[in-house]
Amino acid sequence: MVKKVLFAAFVVFGLVAVPRPALAGCTTTLADCYVSAAKIDSFWYRWAAGLDCELEFTECVRIQLIGR
């Protein structure tokens, strides 16, 4: 129970610490990517597309915060 609370607090702190303008474009792109992934019929291809969306989101946030 304590581990879950600490993990949730860490995630919330991470989201608060990231500047909002850096996430604005990345979050919109992530949402569009999820919509595209949800349209895929095969469960495994849809799952893989969702993982790809998250990897692209992570890369976008990294580029916005750190640069290339």
C-alpha cells in the first residue's frame, strides 16, 4: 500500500515539475496517436501501436526539455 502511494506521489510530482508548454504539443500528439492506435483491429497490433505512441511521447518530452 505504501509503495503505491509513494509511486502515485512521484508520478504527480513529475507531472507538476514538467513545464506545461513543453507538454502541450506532445500531449496533443499523444492523443492523436492513441486515436489512430484504437482504430486498429488486431489486439496485438493495437497494443504495439499504443506502446509506440508512448515512446514517441517520451521522445517528444525529452526533446522539449533537453533538446536534441
